[in-house]
Amino acid sequence: MNKLLVMAKCVVITMSMMGIAYADNTWTGFYAGVNAGSAFNHVQLKSQQLGFTDTSENCNTSSDFSTFFPGIQLGFMHQFPNDLVSGIEANITVNTNQKKTFKCSCPENPDVSDRFSFRNQMQNSIKGRVGRALDWNKNILLPYLTAGVSFANVGLTYKNEGGDYYSENSTQSGWLIGAGIEWAFMQNWSLRAEYYYADYGNTIKLNIPSVYGLLDTNGHAHAELSSNNIVVAINYWI
């Protein structure tokens, strides 16, 4: 009986200490975790070449496409005495739907066309986070704003029925801005939801010097990329 009482007291003391530790928890430290979300991309394609099938010698179009992405993140945060929290984070995400095809058909023969393929393989970022620690109804929350730089691993390809083929790959930087909220749901663990917008401007340029044997030193295509992103992440605080 005495042993049971001692064990019970130990359990109670341990739980009390865990409760105190959790109540005194701050958003200070290193963390690492995994994330998953959806990106809603908008791509604007602009191109010109003397040999294009359209009489305007242009192929200008745009399209929207979405993709699911998994990823990982690593960061550091510091909470100040006034409950202001700031830090920095780096993350890597891989898109599952990486390709979007554009087609400009010949007005006289729809079976002949200029075809472009835009690829967005990965989107990585380095961003700052600034927020304020809240204790709401015994829940430790961190609403925050975020901004930083994002890097898109993209590619652009051109081909036609005449066998012309050109391709270019590039890593393009852009800016991002967003907001989110993080919840410390248990000791050393947090869950968050975040939205951010990323804009990469003129993401990639592709030179197209010859189409169907017609030389054009100014022949080119370029793509502009922007995206709206919704992400859920879980972090372990070290």
C-alpha cells in the first residue's frame, strides 16, 4: 500500500511539473517539422517568333493550375518579455502537379500548333515571422505575419510538328507575404495553418531562334508565375 501511495505521489508530482512546464512554455527555440498544402498557380505566357503558325507571329496566353505539395521546414523563434515573437524559417516543398501545357493552333489548320510546356518542380523559401504570443482559454496561440524570399525551380519547353525543340531550366527568386496562426497543443509540439502569396515576376526566358527554318534573332518566350498557397504544418520544438 505504501509503495502504491509513493508511486501515486510521484505520478501526481510529475504531472504537476509537466503542467507547470507547459503553462510556462514560450515560443523560444529551434524547431523542425513537416508541412503539406495546396498551391493555386497563375502562369502568363508571352512569346513571339516569325515562324509561329499564327499570322500575328505571337503566342500569348495564360492559365491557372493547382498542385498539392509536401515539404519540410526548419526555423528559430524568440519570445521577448512583452510577448512579441520573431524568428526566421527555411522550408522546402515539392509539387506533385509540376507541368502545364499551352497551345496556340494555326487558324487555318488546328492540327498544327506551337506548344509550350511550363514546369514548376519545387518552391523553397526563407522567410521571417513576427507575431504575438496569446494565452486564450488555456490555449497557447501565436498569430503571426510572414514575409521573405521564395525560389521556384522552373522550366519552359517549346516544340512543334516540324521537329523544332527548345528547352530552358532556371531557379527564379520572388517575394512572398502571408499570415498564419500556430497552436502549442502539447509539450514541444505545435500545429499551424498559414496562407501566403508568392510572386516571381518574369520567371523564365526561352530563346527560339528558328522555327520551320525561319530565323528570328528576337524570337523568344517568357513566363510569369504567381501563386496563392494554403499550408498546414506540424513542428517539434527542440
